[in-house]
Amino acid sequence: MSSNNEVAVECRGVYKEFQDGSRVIRVLRGTDLTVRKGEFVAIVGASGSGKTTLLNLIGGLDRPTSGTILVDGLDITQLDDDEMSEMRRHKIGILFQDQHLLPIFTALENVQVPMLLDEVRRKQREARAMELLKAVGVDHRAHHMPHELSGGMRSRVALARAMANNPTVLLCDEPTGDLDHKIGGEIIRLMKDLAKKDRRAVIVVTHDPEVARMADRILLLRDGVLVEELVTDFFRPSGIDVSASRDSDGDAGSAVEG
């Protein structure tokens, strides 16, 4: 196991199985992954290949059947539930396709929510939240409610919220699925710029080849294993068709998969 403090995420021999009645569904079958701080990695693969499952395991939202997962040098497979919750608060930021902004809170208040759990004082919370909203370009909408914001602005607020506690790793599950091509590209470029600036690892699950091409590395998850690395100017392995638009991909909007 690597002890390099530049490694943000390290998975070794990760297996994940689910029981469906008398049938065992093997989703991940010995997956290995290393992501360094400041690196932007895209994971692609067919629906049901285990992409979201892998994100959930790295984020401590689920536990592997076997194998080891290190986040910023911490073996999260050895943590109890309370320790896992603390790890998520301090080391993991999550950005979903559906931003899950709280509708009764303003943009500024939404960004403060993760800091409430750490009992950060109000003035500090507000200053940090405004700093993050400025970093993602929506500080001028800080006091607007989510329904008053465009889809792209809501995504920016959700990104700011995901970074509220300065996580080591940002996990993104189809973050541009509901956005048009131009706005989605802006969000991905912003995420990449912030990753480089803050030395934060970013892992994006996507069906969109244009999103994947913006990553430092593209990894293909097939049959429960990350089987190959793809160079960014060649994105047609194993039948994945880059000529197909996001709209033609029947499950591009799905955030749940085996």
C-alpha cells in the first residue's frame, strides 16, 4: 500500500457483492485505483458496470465486501459508523446530478450546511460560504433561493457546498447530466481549475465523452474492474460510441446503478 502523501485515494482489490434473493450480484471484482492530489479523473463504462457503486465506496456511503480503500492515507474500511461520518465531513465532497439544494435556504445558507455539523461559528461560516460562492462565480446570487437560480447556477452552488469543509476528494456522479453542453463544460472546467489550485482530487463518473475528454485520465470500468486507461484523444473502447449524444444515452440521467 502506498504511503505517498500525494495520494488522495487508493483502492486495492475492492470487491462488492449484493444479495438478490438466492442470487449473488458481483458488481466490483477486484478493482484497483490510485488518484493523486490535484488530479482530475473520469470513470466511464456501461450502465450497471459499478461506477456509482465505486463512488459510494470511496465516499464511505457503503462498505466493500472485501478489499482496502484509503482516503488521504486513512483506511476507511476499518472505521466504525461514527468515524466514517467524521471522515466524510472532513475528507469527502460529493456533487450529484440532482444538486439536492435545500429549497428553504438561500444559496449562501446552503453552502453553510456542512459547516453547521462542525459547529463553525456563524461569522466564519458566512465568510467561508461567500468566499466559495465567489470562487464559483455566483456570489452575486448569494441571497437568492434555489428556485430563483438557473440550472448552471444551482450546480455552482452545489459545487461550493461540496467544498465547504475543504475536502481532500471531490466525487461527482454525472454532474452535468441536466445541463446543456455549454454550461456543463463550464462546470467541468471550473471543477478542474479548483482541483489544480487546491490540490484536491476530483473523480467524475460520466456517460458524456466531452466531459471525459477534459480529465487528466479516463478509466474504463468493465465487468467490475478498471481494465484500461484511455488517452483523452481516443474515446472509443469496447463499443462506447462517442458520436452518440448525451440525449441518446438512455440512462445518462440515472444516478443509480448496480
